[in-house]
Amino acid sequence: MDLTFHLTGVSSGHCELLSDGSAPVQSDKSLFPIVALCVSRNRAVLLFSALVDPSQTELDLRIPTINDSSLMNVADPKFVWILASQEDINAVQSLMQSFYAEEKLPYDGVTASTALDLLLAGPNLGAIFLLQDPSGSSHGYFVLTIGFSLEFGGRFALLDELFVQPSARGVGAGKSALVAAEAWVALRNIPILRLEVNHHNEKARSIYLNWGFQDDHRNILSKRIASGNE
């Protein structure tokens, strides 16, 4: 199905189909459900669902009200997830420091800066999303990276980090991040989304299991390998 999208209520942006509308609605065989992922000019990420006639070539997408479940946003209208760019690197690093402190992880600013530069410059590696308010202040972030596994038949996505500041919690930001992550992964035809949970974080583990993630009952082991320059 080839559709031209028109966004109403937001600056112009780019939309792509997540579903192809190949299966008709049971109650009305003349209509087909589609899902579109849109990124507006100000980098706000939106998810739309609609019923279309197969003969349609254009579709008007209206920005829904904040209570409309088709808006990929948090429950609090002052927050929205945006795609991070190179200009956001300082905001991401600040949030990383807060996250690492909370999780009691060692933080190295030089290492973080180098990794962020590579990721933001290479969209084939993954993406970073920021939780922002209308003033442009950031209150959270999550990171998706792309890996490869024979077990999963090729590419998989890793939800590498997800953090929301305490002041922005309780409004659905974490759940909307998972929706955004799954949409980003689906758009790239990647069949698997994986993540890591620290053993002490039983609350997060419970949330992810309830969301549909499975516990593979494996331990992740890491070894740092010296490069040829060291």
C-alpha cells in the first residue's frame, strides 16, 4: 500500500508505514488497518493508526488529543520523546551521569562522549531518544543499538539504556519509551528487541516481563579486550 501522508496540527515531517494494511478489518472487509510512524520537523515522534480504503493514495493525519492512544507520547502533555541529534550530546551525557549514579555504575566522561559521537553520527548503529518538555529541557533518554545473532536469524535491537529523572516519573514516560522503541525496531524490520536488567532491579524486571519480554535465564559475561593501540 503506497500512501502519501499529510500531517495536521504539527510542522511538516516524515511518515513511514509500520504495517502494510494487508489484512482487512473483520467487521468491514472494505477497510484495512495501517500504522504509521511519523517524525515531525521538531523531531517529535508520533504513532498513528487508521483505517483506510485500498483505493486511497493520500491520508490526512491529525494530531490527536493527549488522551488518544494513537499519540506516542506520555500521559503528561508537557513531555514528548524526540530523536536526539549531535547538538543534544551534552544533555544526553548529563542524563547518563544521573543514570549511572543511580545504578551505581562507573561513569567515564571521555568514553561516554566518544561512544555518543559514534552513535549519533552513525544511524546504522542505532538511535538515541530524549524526553523533553516545551522549553527544550531533557528529563530522560533511551538508547537503541543494533546487533547480530545467528540464534535470532540476523539483526536484533538492544535497548541499551533507559532512564527517566525522578521528577518526570509516574506519567507513563517509561511505557511510552517502550512503545517508541518497538516502533523504531519494527520500522527497520528487526524481529527481536533485547535488554539487560541488573539483578537488584526487580521492579524493572517485573515491568519488562509484564510488557512481554522473556527471561532467557542466562548470565551476561563481559571481558574488555585491549586494542592494538594499547
